[in-house]
Amino acid sequence: MDRLRTSCPWDREQTHRSLAKYLLEETYETLEAIDTEDYAHLREELGDLLLQVVFHARIAEEDPDDPFTVDDVAGGIVDKLVHRHPHVFAGLDVADADEVEANWDRLKAAEKGRGSVLDGIPAALPALALADKVAGRAGKLGVAPQAGTSLGDRLLALVVEARAAGLDAEQELRDAVRRLADAVRTTETR
């Protein structure tokens, strides 16, 4: 990456902002590989995602005010995982995965100094993912969405229904769309 950043005119011009679209695109391509269970493709897409991490970290090295390296990124995630897994690294007893998740949430809230369970949810998430995140956190407080008849209210109710059934609404919709696309392609070949 050092050589690309110094020797390639295109790579040299890139910024965090200019690369953001590629990070998103590579993320979606990775999800597609997971959805289709194409693990050779997944390996390739994970490499492309890793390239995005390395590229952003390399750009960050040049920041005059707050530089960091890919080693700093890796060290940060190691520290975070050790801190948020006291049941693995510090002898804390937990009963099950639900207790692990609750402990993770408590530790994260304390680390981030968040005043609301909604703090930290990116407002720019696609609407279905945003609905899932907000509904999940609201549910932890016992807050249910207002019943309503608008399309948005009904869609939110479906997200809450999926969560209650232990389903990922986003994945369920992606699977349904894929089945529809398969039906379209089948019809086209007739």
C-alpha cells in the first residue's frame, strides 16, 4: 500500500471520503457472497474489504493532527475484544449468550459514555437496518412501536415481528427478493 500510495496517481489522490463508496460496495459484495454461499467469492471479497481497511489506515498515517496505522487499528480491536469478553479473558462467569450480549452492551455504553440506548446507531443506515437497530434497543427497554396504519408503521411492525421470531428482517427480505429474481430469470428463459 505504501508503494501504491506513493507511485500510483489514482491511489495518491484518494481520501477517506473518496473511498467511502468503495467500502460500501465491497461490503455489499461480501454480503452477496455470504448470501449465495459462494465461499471462493467470499474469500475474494473479504480480501477487498481488507484492502479498504489497509487503504484507509495508510491514508490515516498521513494525517498531521491524529495519525494512526493499520497496526493501531488491529491493536485497537484486540484491546476492545479482550475488554468486552471478560468471560473469556478475565474469569467472569456467564450463564449463556444472552448474558454475554447484555454484558457487552453495558461495557460498550460505559466506554462510549452514551446517555441513550439509541446513541451510536448511524442515522444513515438503510431504513430496514435502522428500524431493526432502533426496535432492538427499544425492546430492551420495553418500549414498543406505536400501532398505526401507515405503511411505515406496518413495515416497522414486520421488523418487530421478525425480531420476536429470532429472524433478521434484512436477510429475510433479501432471501425473498432473491427468490423473486430467480422466478423472473426462470420466466425469461422459457
